[in-house]
Amino acid sequence: MSNKEILFEDDHIQVIYVKEPSEDIVITFSTLTKFADGSYVFAERPLVNLGYSIIGFVAKRGNWYPHSSVELSFGKIYSIIDNYRTIIGYGGSMGGYAVLKYSKSLRMSKAISFIPQYSINPKVIKDERYNSYYKEDINQDMEITTNDISSSCKYQLVFDPYFGLDTQHINMIKPLLSDVIITRLKFSGHGAAYILAGSNLLNSFLSNELDNVHYNKLVRQHKKENIFYFNYLFDKYYKRHPLLFYKLFNGISDANKSKLNSNIYKNLINSLILNGFDINSIFSKRSFSS
């Protein structure tokens, strides 16, 4: 059982320490999908399974971790992280932004940021998904700058290069980073963090010093058996490339086929018929009954 303690709390954030017998600590920042409740820590289960201690920043709403709040937590955090060999940052989307923004202040040696935002200020960047969250009183001057970036930290950005809403942020962030690995998770939309979830792959990201080629190889292997990825991919692209997706479908395990969204089967069959394919010759009886 992990030893869990609330280190800091104000109107905007909660910071929780999960203590494990480890030499390394991961500082996580939560996404918009779940807010502070006194115990929630982003990615707690896989990180604890891997033996990492955690300091988890959790927002109380979609506030993009205001500097005024995060800064107030530094005193207690420094007294803890000074006892660890390695400090790693990890987060996605709103949390991915915060990993980059506070990487230098929190003395990270590695910062892994999934699908981050550069800013949500509508005067800086147009993004209808998040512009409405911007509050002048707490988010003023929130953009990531070179002053936030540490020369002793290795950075990794993970995103879908074909998802324009995210790549506009990435294109503004990349020039700020000199030591960065770019991991392109094609056809994942804004779901990169979910597609790469799981202890085994996460451990590769946290512990290994790999180059782009090896990271991309790991990602390709993991995607082949990831249900979130296939559900997203089929839903978005099956109409344009039905036979390609039949081949992808046929390549995943029978166990994982049964976990796919049931509409995938119906939609894929209809699309194949509309495109003139003989479904009886390409679908096995087992595929229909799955």
C-alpha cells in the first residue's frame, strides 16, 4: 500500500505525494478528464506498479495550472524531490502543457509531454476546444517560453502529426526545445495518452534513453494491440479505406477483436459492400460472429 499525502492545496490545484521505496520520482499533471478529489493522481496505478514515487498535480477545474498556485507549492516539493536521484515529468494535454511550463522550476531531468498546448489564450492561438477556459486573472502570460526550459532536461513530445489542432501547438513549442525527441503517433487524434497507456510501454518512455527510430518502433508495436487506437481509427477512416481496415482488423488478436466497438463491424461491412467488395470472400464466419 502506497503512502499518500496531500502536500499542497488551494482554490485551483491539489498536490499529492505518493511515496514508494524508489530512487526516482515522477511528477505528473492531470488532464481535463478528472479533477481533484483528495486522492486521485494521474497515472498512479502504472507508475506505482513500476515502483516509482509520484508527486501528482491535479487541477480542480480546467485552469491550466496557474503559475501563482503552482509556485506556492514549490517549497514543500523541493524538500521532497531533493531526496531523489532522478526527477521525471509526465502529463498529457493540459497536463502536457504544465510538464513543459514547469520543467525547469521542478528540476526535471526528463519531461514527457503528450499532446500539449502552447497556450490557450485566444489572442495567442485559436483553438476552440480550449480558448473558453482562458481566464485573464490566472492565465495571463501563460505561454511556454525559453525561460521555462532547462538545458539539463531531455524533452519528449508525443502527438499526431495529422491532427492540425494539436500540431499548431507543437509547432510553437518545438523551437523552444534544443534536446527533444519527437514521437509521432499517426492517426491517433487527441488520444495519444490513452493509446500509449500501460505499464510496459510507459516504463520504456520513463527509463530508456532511446532515439526516435526506437521509440517509433515501440509505438508501432503497441498500437497493433491497442483497442482505443483501433476504435478511433476505424470510426474516423473506415469509409475511405475499408479494405485497409479489414487488413488491420484481421491482424489483431481474437481476444482484442471482441473488445472493439460493436458498430465497427456493421460500419466496416457496409462500407465494403458500398465499395463493391465481396464480403463473403474476405470475411471469415468467425469475424461476423465476434
